[in-house]
Amino acid sequence: MNFRIGFGVDIHQLVEGRDLMIGGVKIESPFGALGHSDADVLLHAICDAILGAANLRDIGFHFSDTDPQFKGIDSQFLLKESFKLVKQKGYKIGNIDCTVLLETPKVNPHIEKMQVIIANLLEVDIDAISIKATRGEKMGYIGESKGIQAYCNALIFKSS
Ligand code: MG
């Protein structure tokens, strides 16, 4: 077996008047993440982790945030396309482990829904998708609800 690991991180500003999309789930919130796409911070971190594991650069390299065709785009499409690139190199996903940093609202009640969506996109069992959430304890841009951030580690493999 040929194993490789990858790491991804993403951050977005929180503003009023935007939907809050995390892991493909729309979460009720007075503010959402600002971005060119639907600004799904978790899916973006996962894209970077799997692309990084396959040494395929990052999400911005493949899907430019100035390209009008990606304006407002569902990030599930970006993850699907990123995974396609990884598959083209002969890899499958082993597992991913993510953490979302958000002060409020609570992410935990939505995690099972996110796991189902992401497992489907990455063609793995739900057990391969770990999502955790933590807060900023009222400190800094997370704690003051100015931003949302996500981290992801990914293991990919191919039989050789
Ligand atoms: Mg992003």
C-alpha cells in the first residue's frame, strides 16, 4: 500500500446577509461566511487536504476565486472535482479528520448530516469522516464571531 497524508486549512470572514454553509449543510445563523463561492470553509479545507496529499496544489490553483464560473458555486462541486483529480492519480480516500472553529451557532448538532454528505462525495463509509467543532472562548477573530476556520487532515492510498 502506498499511503500519503495531506493537510488543509481555510478561513472566511463572517458577515450579515450570507448563508452559513458548513460541510454542505446550511445552518440557521444571523451571519454567514463571505466568499466567491458559497464559502463553505469545511469543504474547502477538505479539498486542500486531499489535493495536498496527492501533491496537486490547492483549491485556488484549480478553481480561481476570480473566475465568474465559480461565483456562488456549491462547494460540494469543488470537493467532487478535487476528488476527481486525486482519483486520476490512482488514489482513494482512507479517512479524514477535521475541526471547525466557530463561536456560534453550535456546529455539533449538524455533524452527522455533514458526515453523510462528505462520505458520499469522497466515496467512503461515514466512519471515515471525522468532524469536530470547537469555539474561540470569546478570544480573537473566532471568539468575536468575526470569522470561521476549519482544519483537515486526510489520508489517501493506492494499492501498488
Ligand atoms: Mg475558502
